[in-house]
Amino acid sequence: MQSNKPTLYLICGLPGAGKTTFAKMLEIEKNALRLTPDEWMSRIVGDGYDEAKRAVVEQIQWEIAARVLSLGVNAILDYGFWGRSERDDYRARAKAHGARTKVCFLDVSREELLKRLSERNASLPEDTFKVDEAQLDLWSSWFQKPTQDELDDSD
């Protein structure tokens, strides 16, 4: 593995896992460009649940990430990456731009997620959206935990 290759960090986890907090620390530690869709959705769209507009935001964010990777700069996508196929797709995209990929999985119990979401919902921080228990349970049923081979560093 070449040490001069940029890295695409995929932040993986459910709402309330601490993805954005982790991504903010990682951007400083790894000198990386962080792209968080909720921030753009809040500021531009005003609705975090508009899936069509979220897809557009994520496409634009990927285009920016691809450009910085091609310039040799690390990038962070704070998308959640709930499915294996989505993580595989972004690994292939990163490789096409000469970058490594690192999946950063924040594995948090349902009890802890509900506690954090309750606290967050009570005084909603800027650029976040309410998530209730029913939504969390639905999304948890869709979530595919990364396997160990996904968590290992890749070229």
C-alpha cells in the first residue's frame, strides 16, 4: 500500500451513532475534506427527508470528493452507508481515482441509539433532523453491518 495515496473514509452507522461527531474529529486528524449531506439538506433544502433531493446532494458531494481524491487529498463521506452494495460501489469509485478506502463503522446498541436520539430530539442541534423510534427500527431492519473484510484497510 502506498502511503501517498489519498483515502476515502466512509462513515457507517445508524442515526445517533455519532457519525458526524466522529467525522468532524477525523477531518482534523486526517487533514480531510468532510462532506455531510444533512448539513446541506438543512441549509439548502430545509427537509432532511426529501430523498430525491438527498440523492442530488450526495451526487454533488461525491463529485467534489472525487475531485479532491484525484488531487491527492483525503475525503470523508458522512452518509451512513447502510448497505454492503453501496459501500462496495464507493470503494470501486475511490479505487478508480487512485484512492484507498477505509470504512469507519460506529456500532452502537439500540438502547444507546434511542437514548442519544431522545436527547438530540429534545434540543435539536443545527443541521440535524428528528428521528423517532419507529424510524430507527425501520432503518435498523435495512442496515447491513459491515463484515470484517470491509473494515480492513483497502487499496
